[in-house]
Amino acid sequence: MHEFLKSLLQQRQQDNLYRTRQVRSGVQAPTILINGQTYLAFCSNDYLGLASDERLKIACQLGAERYGIGSGASHLITGHTLAHQSLEQEVAIYTQRERALLFSTGYMANLGVITALLGRHDAVFSDKLNHASLIDATKLSQAKIYRYSDMQTLALRLAKSSARHKLIVTDGIFSMDGNIANLPKIIELAKTYNAWVMVDDAHGLGVVGKTGRGTLELYDCGVEDVPILMGTFGKAFGVFGAFIAGSELLIETLIQFARSYIYTTALPPALVETVRESLIIATEENWRRQRLQELITYFRKQASSLPLIESSTPIQPIILGDSTTALEVSKALYQRGIIVTAIRPPTVPNGTSRLRITLSALHNENQIDKLITSLVEVIHN
Ligand SMILES: *Cc1c(COP(=O)(O)O)cnc(C)c1O
């Protein structure tokens, strides 16, 4: 076995695709501590800057005092606490749906819902830029998979399919590009071809829309237009965990059939209490979204000489092409005290390696200036 693993890893290294991890010692924030050094970082998903909020720490402590640490069982045994039940109700209200169901992670939520709803007689239509967890979920479901990269292809594939049930699944905001799915068109096609729609709004919830309700709010979509909504608590909400929101019937179906819900330990209740607090803060503190938008506008204005792509979200990639260049630029920035991760295949298509810059409401203009000055120096060298 080890001979095989060695050759696998050597190949990965030769392709400049080898991954390594940085050990952070303090909190997640615009400046982070690594090996005793402070770095300016532009790669967290903590868009609203809540990951180390004092109020969340207190909520976590109070939750731990009340419920202890571990949930000690799965939801269907004795792991489902009043904390879980309350958060589910609050998420249902937040998303304006009949019910919501908690999952331990977004990855598991996607696996759970898609495998519960689809089988070998069904078809799933999945955007080529969709998150890995959606791709894995579609494979595991055994449904016929059609991948699309534009609305025309989606329409053609839908028209040709004679599957029993059809599901269109898309990220609300694409995690590696920062662009927003064309939900109005997707919804129109779904109506024409009698398909179901699921949106994974991991990067949209808390961030976009007038009150931060995500991509659906941005487009003013009705609940019946997108009957399956997935969201996570590990990004804008700064904590951990995920949910599916939808109708009573959908949620009851998931409780019966979603294997990644049933066969796993329920989230630690103290974390659930933390998410409840975070949901309140994220809803009330509109200034975080406003500040984030200001910073996005500022970044795009200042970085106009760089190869930006069309994105109005906190995800602002700079496409560099081959993985070697992306890696070199990322390393050069690191030497200047700035961390922006290079994203390479297989996470993104070949030839589109990039720096994935993400902004948080807690960044400031000086920090963005420093990033852009360094980027210009490094890229034009
Ligand atoms: C992060 C992410 C997930 C996974 O969520 P986790 O809670 O981190 O497992 C799923 N979908 C998208 C689009 C994501 O960006």
C-alpha cells in the first residue's frame, strides 16, 4: 500500500497540486496568528465577522452549563434537545418556511437531502460549478446526473429527460467564483419541465438580500419556487452546522429517510445555542452587511487593474491560470505577511487556478490597500 501512496503523493507534488495546512493559534479574524507571526488574511468564510464575537462565546458557555458538551446520541435516540428544537423553529421563521431540520455539516445536509429524495429512476441537473458536497450527493443518489454550465444546456437536458422525478440543484452563490446563480431562469425552466429546485445558499445566507436572507431574497423568489433550501452556520453565521428548510412534508421525509441525519450524533447543544445567538445578531446588525458591501465596492474599484471576474459578493477571485503561477503568487504574498489561498484543480477546472480572496465586515480599507499593492507588485513581477 505505501508504495502506491508514495507514488500518488509524488505525482501530486510534481503537478503543483500538493496541499499543506497552516496551523493557526488564535481566533479567526482579518489578522491571524501563525507560527507566532501575524498575517493579514483574506480567505475565511467569516463574512460578517462573527466567528470570535464575545456574545457568541458567552452563548456557548451558557449552553455548555445547561446541556453539557456532547449531545450523546443521534436525533432519533436522545440527542435532540430543546436547543435543537428551538433553533429549528427559529430557522423556519428566518427562512419563512414551515419547518427546518438541522444537520451536523453542510456536506451532510446535501448528502442527506439528495439521497433521500432521488433514486435510480430520477434525474438530477447540477451546475458544473456546484460545491463538491453536491457533486458527491448526486453520485450517491444513483440518479442520472446531467451537468450544465449555462441555461441553454439546462433547458435542452431537461427537455430530453424522461426521468420519473427531476431535480435542479445549484449553489446560490458559487463558492469559487463568487457569481450568483440565475435563479429566475432556473425557476422558469423548472416550471416548464416539471422539475424540483434545490438551492445551496451556504455563501448567500446572512450576506446578500435586503435583510440578509440570501440569494432567494435577492431575487424575490417565492417559497414554492425553491421548495428545498440548504444553508450553513459555519460561514456568515460564524459557528458550525447546517440546515434544510422547506415544507412539513419535506422535513418529515428527511427525518425518516436522510441517512446522514439519522446515523450520526446530533450537534453539540452548546454550539446550537451559539448559532441561535448568531442568528439574532446577524439579523439585527445590518451594519455588518452594509460594511461588507462598502468593502467589496472599495476592493473592486482599487483592484481594477487586476484580472478580477464579475462578482458582487465577498468572494473575489483573481484568475491566474496554471497552478504553478497561483502557488507562486500565493507564496510571494505570504512572504509579505498576507494570506490568500491558491485554489487549484480539482477544486476548480484546469487552467483556472486562482487566488480566492474573500472579504469580511471586519476588514478595513488600509488592509485592502495593502493587499492590492502587494498583489500588483507580485503579479507584475
Ligand atoms: C461550505 C459549503 C458547504 C459545506 O458546508 P459545511 O458546513 O462546511 O460542511 C456546502 N455547500 C457550499 C456551497 C459550501 O460553500
